[in-house]
Amino acid sequence: MSKIIKPYKDSHLGKKEQVATMFDNISKNYDGLNRVISFGIDVSWRKKVVKLVSKNNPQQILDIATGTGDLALMMSQLNPKKIIGLDISEGMLEVGKQKITKANLTEQIEMVVGDSENMPFDDNTFDAITVSFGVRNFANLDKGLTEIRRVLKPNGTFVILETSNPTKFPFKQGYKFYTSFILPIIGKIFSKDKIAYSYLCESANSFPFGDALDNILKKNGFINTEYKPVTFGVATIYSATK
């Protein structure tokens, strides 16, 4: 398991509290900066997630680490009865609520402040659960995955979209340079929180991916696990069932 990386190394707060504070700080310009940093490719990755989720025609969907609700909004096209977006950052959720209101989807999408490791939902509640760019921010990955499995219905779909590291030349070297030097500079220039994007890059570079994360899913009781790298391996989409 990778070492625990926190946003603010000189803070006495735990990772969970630090992550919430960090995302509160960057919530106002998160969407715009994200599009710039990913060159907009993250939109196509989320579309692939929606396609995987759609296979079982889910009626109750939980989007963990929903942030400003990008994935939740995209999944509304599947016309489920309910989508709940869960996040520990109230700042990010407030931005998401504005987007949901603008899209006239307040009846379908509900934004909830909550902890992925201790969720306020009954066992076997959701047909599908998604996490996009959020599992690496879990304070305790195993505990978070166990909790996800608890609230997922039997045969329900679990999909993760997360950053990963390209393994082939020259993408491996180019990605390492981009995330180590270019992204932190962009973040410091355009973000209110000068540390946030350094943390996001560091956590992305050190988080287990590919076979490693697939094995962690299996260890936590998920079955039918599969994963597929996208865009030369800078991100990976994982799917599993309960």
C-alpha cells in the first residue's frame, strides 16, 4: 500500500480534514482549471464511465467524491430515479448545486455532505456507485472500499476513474515531467491554494494503479474486476461488481 500523502505537511489535521479544506479552497475555479490541465480529455473519460454504468439500467446511483457534480450530471442522461452526489467538501458541493439548479435537475440529483468511509446509507441501497478522481484522496482506502461494498446492491456496478502512470516510453517520461513541474506551476498561478495542485500531482504519482488497485478491489470483496487504461495510461477506468 502506498504511503499516506497529505496536502498540508505542516498541518496537524488528518488527511480527511486536510482534503476537505483543500477542495473548499479551490472549489470556485476547480472546473475551469481542470479543463485546462486535462486539455478537456477528462470529459471523454467520464463518458466511458457513464457507458459502463448504463449497462444495468441503474435506478439508484451514488457518485462518491462528486465534487462539483460533473459525473452526476452526465449520469442523469441515464434517467435513473435518483442520483446522490457525496463529498466531504461543502465548497465543491455548493458549486455543484448551482450547476444542478441551472440544469433543472434538483429533483433527480441530490448533493450530500458526507464521508466515504462512514456513509449515511443502508446496506444494499445502490444499483451503481462511481468514484471519479477520488479514491486516492481516501484517508483509509480499504475502509472506503469496504463501505462502498456495503451500500452497493448484490450484482451492482462499481466504477472508478482515477489517474495512473503511463508505463511506456515516451509517455512515461513526458507524464512525469508534466505532473512534477508543469501542473504545480499552473496551479500556483491560477489557484487560490498554492499547495493543492502539488498535492494532487504527488498523490497521483504515488497511488497504486493497474494490477495493484485491481488486487486491492479483489481483497476487499469485489468480483468481476476489470480495468482499462485510457489516453496512453494517464488515467484508468476500473469496474467491479458485488
